[in-house]
Amino acid sequence: MPDIKNPANSDNADSAEQSFCIDADRVYDSCGDKDCLSEMRVFFTEANQAVINSAVSVRIREANILNTVVNVEPVTYHCGFYSVDMTFYFEIVLDVFTSDGSAPTTINGLSVFAKRVILYGGSGNVAVFSSEPESTCADPDESSLPVAKVQVAQPMALTACLTECCSPCMPSAAIPDCVTDYFGGAIVPSQARSVLATIGVFTIVQLKRTVQMLIPAFDFCVPDKECVTSTDNPCDMFSKVDFPVEQFFPPNLADIDPDNIETCCN
């Protein structure tokens, strides 16, 4: 058996009693993107498509992220690099006008967007197994891949418009059951009249692996604050809220740090 040196016993460690080896997720590579997803086709249930068929105009109200399907595959001839394929499923909420001057009808539909990024995820050729029931039948090929984590901020609804559809079509990606259940029915192919929506999306993609790391430890995390029992009286809770002075008296331009002007505007 090869001699494996314990870093906690090495001269570089401050003290074996104050250092512990833990399993932690190390981020090997990451990227952030700001995407303007222009003129994505919106798909509807049969009932909502009937509303679109009689529409004269639409207005986008909001956009929400429902689900993201992520797949990781190694990049050929580039050791340690992986492609992260993401499929985003968005809910598009629309105000639909069926006649000039009429009150709008609010409906929702589905938009799908696919994206790929290349990131470095290190090399690993070990199969990972554990005593957890869901991990006892792990695929060795899959367990050697890094794990991709995708964070998506609340999408920004920009615009939507009606368009004529030349031929019926469906999203190119399969629709997960959870998305279908969210809309309360099957998504039908786009018909003669369809909707194109434009939204803004902010994402952060990370590739990470579980590694063993040596960390310093100082003490146990003993709480130093006493739990305060909440009260059912809303006025008592309101009395503890500070008066929002800045909401009534915005700072003058001379009081703002020039380096933070852009941040304040945002």
C-alpha cells in the first residue's frame, strides 16, 4: 500500500488539533452572462392558444424561470474541459387584448432557450460510492464528471408581439413533467397566430468537484444570542421597524460618493 502523507501531521500545518479534513465542493471554473433572448416563440395550452388566436395585440407583464435542465460532457481532445448544456424553461405572462379599448386577459405561456458554455472542471477518474441509498448504484462514468451549478436571476420582461406562424411547431427540447404540470395541461403546437417575447437573463455557471480539504478549526459554533419569542401583535412588530428616513429625504448629489453614483442609479 503506498505511503499517503497526512497533511495535518506535516510541518506546514499549524497544529493537528486545530486542523480538520473535510469534504467540500471546490469551484474549478465559473462564468457569468448577461443574455438578451430576443423574439423567443411562446407556446401555450389549448385554452390559452384560443385566446391568442383572437388577439389584436399583446403586452408582456413578467417572465419567470420555471426549470433548468443541465448536462455535462467532456470536450474531446481538451483534457479537463467540459461542455455545460443548459435548457431554460421560462413562464411568459402576457396581457392579451382581443379588441381595441377592451380590458386585457392575462394568460401565461412557455418559452424555451438552450445554451452551451465550455468550462474547466479538472480531471477525475474515480467512481464515487457511499452508504446513501440513492448513491449505491452510481454510474462510474457519470461520477467522474464535475457537477455543474447554474444560478439564474429573476428574468427581466422586455417586450412581446404577435406574429403569423407559417407552420405549427413545438419547442425543440423535451418539456419536463413539472413544467407541464405547472401550466395545468399539455402545451400544444403553435398555430397560425403566435407570440414572440424578448427577455433579459442573468446567469452564473460553475463547475465543481467534491474534494478533501484541510481547514483550520477554532471552536464549535455555539450560539451566543438568545432566541427571541415572536409576538402575534402586528403593531408590536411594526414598532421595531426603523423609520425609513432615506425614502422621504433622498441624499443630495454632494452627499453621494462619486465612485458609487452608478451603483445608486442601478
